[in-house]
Amino acid sequence: MAKKLFIRTYGCQMNVYDSSRMADVLAPLGYEPADRPDDADMVIVNTCHIRENASEKTFHELGRLRQIKQDRADRGEETLLAVAGCVAQASGEEIITRAPYVDIVLGPQTYHRLPEMVARASRAGGAVLETDFPVEAKFDHLPAPRADGLTAFLSVQEGCDKFCTFCVVPYTRGAEYSRPAAAILAEAEGLVANGVQEITLLGQNVNGYHGKAGTGSLGLGGLIRQLAGINGLERLRYTTSHPRDMDDDLIAAHRDIGKLMPFLHLPVQSGSDRILAAMNRQHKALDYLRIIERLRTARPDIALSSDFIVGFPGESDADFAATLALIEAVGYAQSYSFKYSPRPGTPAALMEGQVPEAVKEERLAALQSLLQIQSTRFNRGCVGHEFNVVLERPGRHPGQLIGRSPFMQSVFVAAPLSLLGSLQRVTVEVALTNSLGAVLSDPERACA
């Protein structure tokens, strides 16, 4: 009888990728996906340490799962409860102390050893704690990924050496490590052979990729060129990037590689040089604007996304005005914005000049209003245009399929279910707040 596995994932796309690989390594043990934790023989909470009060939110979630575990035990059903990800890495001992009903605590570099941990947890009475292992070992011991649909994530780089003063990633994910190019190409070819048409390359600092290739190394631009040569792979994307690593070769790839989608998420965080220095971003606002200019020269239709933090310690009205000015100068298709909140163990948490919450809320509202105006303007500019869309899943209404535009918008297409899983040319008819509505450009020639 198959065992059931439920994974609850928080945070970034790296965590989404990690969750899928945890399912892969547990599949040989007979674990199949469960729709809810109540039915699962094993539950994994894959945590993220980026958001405010991440640890406390994890313990709150564990409290709910404790009751589920107890209810199943009362029915004579065993449940293994595991905590993975960055909170597990940062607070492993605390999790075991405060939540002794947790069976396994594992860091983001150790999930390739999950089968061994499951065996140990099933034999022993105490919790299994695994948070110390070289990142390269994780990739060396992973099975081939299972394709699940038309799109897939592919991790090419982990960790970060930038040490932004607000960020915990260097402490929870470790130093930068780039996978060898041959291993990435082999994984990509396997995904495409199983039906994947679009691959998103992942890394905490993905454009810092410098992987071993023969006797030398390959940057992200070179890696994208090699991946673009795979027959059957229609689209490539990558995330998340750092401005310091947008080199000439990668910018040229945006010009030269048709399979590389015209969309780039390039976080800037602030438009104030003073705040950027306090954040240890190691670039200035003008450096960022020059990168954008070079990208648009290389690929005039490129759409841009970014991250912004408002209310960083010491941020003045003038600093915030500089951020708004940068946003006006760039013009974003979409973006993510957050109020600064201290992360334990980061330098910014100890800085003077913490901004009052009311001021942060006011600034965030103003910033998000401007970003929404730009996003709406970009979406409206797509009306009447044609582009290719991979139809990934059914919509909520009959005769409707959903895909992603080259610019990462959700596109609702009037199309028959027989076209699910195909790449189709569509014409945008309507721009909604966060999506587009489209029809097949040539319904008579559309084919699955």
C-alpha cells in the first residue's frame, strides 16, 4: 500500500524546487502526493526565513500539525513530521526543544539524505537533526527529476556571498556554489524528454553562476546558450539576479537567444545611494539605471520586475523620494515591495534609525500605488499584440485555458481543452489588473 506525502511550501521559487526534489527522493520509498496533511503518512513544512517572524509562524503551523498527528495516532496511524528549509537551518535546535513531536529537522542542503533520515526517525525515539552538509553533495546524490507539466524549475546555483545587511540567505543557504554545466544540461535534457517546454533557472544569485565546463568555467550567458540548443525546449527564464552580476555576456544573451524570454527580475531594493550603501548592495542607483539602459538596447521589448524595501533603518523622506524617482525612470511591468522588518542575526537589525511603522506603511502605500500604475499601463500596452503562450492548465470557466506570456503575465485564453499542453499563438483582447485575456490568433490552424 502506498504511503502519502504532504509538503507545505513557503517562500521563494528555490523552496518550490526543493519541495519537488524532496518528493522525488522519497518516491522510491513508496510516498505519493497527498492533497491535505490529514491524509498523509509524512508531512514536511518547507520553511522560509525571509518574511517577518518566520520562526514564530513556523511554530504556529507546527502546533496545528501536532493535533493532526495526534488524531492520526489515536486511529493507529503513524505520521512523520519534518521541518525543512531556512528556518530549520537557522533554528534547528530550538525546533527540537520547543516542538519535541517533530521527527526530522533538515537544512536546505541535506534533503538528498531524506530516505536515510526517514529510516532513522522510524527506528529511533528522538528527533533527527541534519543541517550541516556541503551544498555540492546535495546535487551529487539527487535522482533525475520527474517532470510534472510543461514548465519546470532547474536549480543551477545556490547560496550567496553578497551579505546584504538585511538578508539571512548567506547564513541559511551558505556560500555561493555553481553546479557543473554538464550536470545542468543533462537534467534539462531529461526534463525536455519528459515533456517540459519551459525551464526557469534558479539561484539565490543566479546570474553569479560560474559553473565548471570542461577545463574552464561558464557564466550564465554561456550556460543559456548551451541550453538553448536543446531540441524541444521552447523557453528559458532565470531568477533571481543581482545587479553586480549583469555582465556583458548575459546582456548579449538577451539580444541573441530567442528562447530567452524578454523578462528580467532584477532587484534594486532602493533608489537612494545612501541606503544602498547601508544595505551593502555594492552598486549605486546610476549603476542600476545604466544596466537597464544596456538591457533595453540589447532587447528593446524586455519587461522588468524588481524588489523594493521601504523604511530601511535611516531612510529619510529624501531617500524614499529617490526610490520613487528610480521607479519613474525605469518603468516596471511588475514588482514586489515590502516594509523593512528586522531579521535576527543580520547587521541591519542592530542599526540605529529604525523607521516608525506608520511611516513605513505610508511609504509602502505610495510606492505600491506607483508600481500598480506602471503595471496596469504595461498590461494595457499588450492589448492587440500577439505572442506565443504555453497553455498549462484549465481555467475556472469552460472553454478557457491558462498560460504565461513571455512577460510573465497570466493569460486566460479562449481555447478548447484539446489544446492543453501546447504552444499557441494568441492575440490579447483585454488587460485585467494582474492578467490578460486572449483568443487564439488563428483557431483553424491551432493544433495540439
